[in-house]
Amino acid sequence: MTKAPEAAPAANFSETVALEVQYLIRKLAKSSKDLIKEVCAEISSTNPCILLGAAKVGQLLLFLKEKLKPKQYEEALANALGWSASIANHLLKLAPILGSFTTKQLDKINRNLSMPALYKLATGRTPVEVIKAMLEKACNEEVSKKDIQVETKKYKEKQPKKEPTPWRYAGRGREYQPPRISEEAGLVVERLSEQNGKPRRFVIEDAVLLLAEKFQQVVFALA
């Protein structure tokens, strides 16, 4: 992975966005009696649709989330900013990545990312690891939408495949999906369902529980 180059020391460009925002918050804390209100105002006046704006807003949201209780945080998003939690969560996910770059680096990245590529990164479906790698690459060279798609495919191919599970969540609990059964067993289930007036699911459940009970009795008898 290509590491993002260090920006040359210069006024307002040598610090990462995260450090610049920390300085801004300290400055606001000294000049305002209501720091939370000032931070919300700073967020609302920043354009999150550009990389630098998204980086700044992400850091400010991290501050709000740390200082406010969950309900207060949600109210601040809705009332002061008119945002939904999903928008904020995406910016929070990107905050550690974007905040690690300097303003100068983000300017280079912005020039090297095509609009389709930028949109691809902003949709929320690209893995965080791929986003980080592509932004670091964009510090030095152009990055296209195809580059992101290729990198995403490579990343997903390296991830361990999830084993299928018979469990599925329903409401507050979970249900077990039984495997397929033979035609002979299926006919028995159908017949019992019709005879007892029970859904097939309950016929299978009763049979499994009865079998477990009989097995337990045998174990106790042999003990």
C-alpha cells in the first residue's frame, strides 16, 4: 500500500485535519459559553460534499458523540443540523481516515479523484480498508472508479467466506430453519399435519422435541 506522503511544513497545511479541528474546538471553547451550539453551527456552515468539508464535519461529529448522551446526540443531529443518523454514521466511519490527512493532501486527493470515483467512495458500500488505500494512492496519482472496483473485488476475495447458518433472527428472538427432508418424511409430515390440523412447522417441532425427550429417557435408563 502506498503511504500518503508527509506534507511540507507550511502555515495551515502542516497539521492533519484532526489536529486542526481540535485547535478549532479549543478556540471555540474559549470564546463561547455554549460550545455544543457553536460546534453545531460550525457543522451546518461546512459543506460535507467536498473531501475537506467531510473530513472537518467528521471530526466535529466525533466530538459531539463523545460529549453528548446518545439521545442528546440524536436531537442535535435532527434539530440543529436536520440530519438523519445514517448520514452522520457514514461521516463518522470516514472520520479517522479523512482526519489523518492534511489539508494539502486532501487537495491533491480531490484533484486526483474523478467524480465517478468520488461518488463510489461516498456511497457507503466500499469497505473502509479500500477507501483508505484509494485515498492514499490518490495522494500521488489519479484514481478512477474502475480502480476502486478492482481493489474492492481483491479485498472481498481475500476475506474468509461466511459459513451458511440455519439460524435466522425474527423479532427479538431467532428461528431455526431445518434442512431439506426426503419425500418419504415429507409425506409423513403432510399426513400428520392434515390429521392433527396443525401447520407443518409445528408437526416437525413436536416430532423433534418428542425425539429429544425419548433420547433423554434412554440416557437416564442406561445411567
